[in-house]
Amino acid sequence: MKKIRIAIIGLGYVGLPLAQLFATKYNVVGFDVNKDRIKKLMEGKDDTLEVSDEMLKSVLIEKPSNKRGLFCTTSIDDIKECNYYVVTVPTPVDRNKKPILTPLIKASETVGSVLKNEDIVIYESTVFPGATEEYCIPVLENFSKLKFNKDFYAGYSPERINPGDKEHTVEKILKVTSGSTPEIALKVDNLYKSIISAGTHLAPSIKVAE
């Protein structure tokens, strides 16, 4: 069985707590385009105050490796060896309350550029039903030149972070999971089950999970 290596794409108030939690058990690379943010995180400081300095420092590793822990980077090269990609970028809304999918599309382009056979891309960004398969998957296919559900797979697990809430942290909230095939759905569910103490709920499809 291939060793699990996880890339978290977007290290904001959703991505960082998730990256820290996964890093207690797995090798994790946190990717973000904000250089100042990455510099501070690698110094063990989280300006969003979602993860304490102590918890962050306890999982940080100095360079990308195979060992358990978190390495944060702005370099796409550092996420090439990962086999799970978890997209946690924000989905802001415009004046008419319509979601702006630009960050999601950009993140999909980034992941698509490094995607390999058997890789799994999990979206956590809040979207409307159908968005993952209608908007994100075509971008992944286009940039990777791989075929969805033949060469690579996808999952969706809606983010369940309540910013500033130190009581109901990510591992204490039931996590809804899903996958693009029954086998992948189980893999995604088992991955989250390994870190979420509140447990998971496996949805019958990505659209239902959305």
C-alpha cells in the first residue's frame, strides 16, 4: 500500500487546523501563495489564531520528507510527491450573493499541474451542489491530461470550521465525506475517520455531500 502523503491547498482558517490535525498522523505539505503567511507559519506563528503556536510547532518539520509532520511552502514542486490533495481555499460571494469560484479554479489549476495516476483530490471549499464535478473536475482533467475516475479520483467533504471557536474544533465536529466511486468514497472516509474523533458520515455522492 502506498504511503499517504497529503497536500493541503490553502492555509487559511479552514486549511491550517486541518493540516495540523493530519500532520499528527501523516506526512503533510501545506501550500499557500501568500509568502508572508508561509514564513510566519514555518516560524510557528498563526495570525488567524486558529492553531496555537504550541500545537503548530509540535507538528512542523523543516523540509519536505516522508516522515510525519507539516511542512509549509509556496512552491508547487514541494507538493508533487503527494497522493491526496485537499483543497481548502475560500469561496467568497459577490454583491448578489453568488459564489466567486476563481480561487477554486486557480487551486484546481495548481493541483492539475502536478496530478498523477491514482491521486485523489478532495474539495472542502463551500460550494453549491454540482460545482465540484461541473467546474473543478474539467480543470483538473485539462491541466493534468488525465481522465477522471480512470486515472485520478475526487472526493468532497464540506468544511466544518467555526472561526474563533476553541471548543468545537475540527476533530470534534462530525465530518461528512464522499467520493467519486464507492471505493474512493471509502478511502476518503477512512482518511478523515483516522483524525476526526467525532466520527464521519459517508454521503452517497459528491453532490449530496455538497
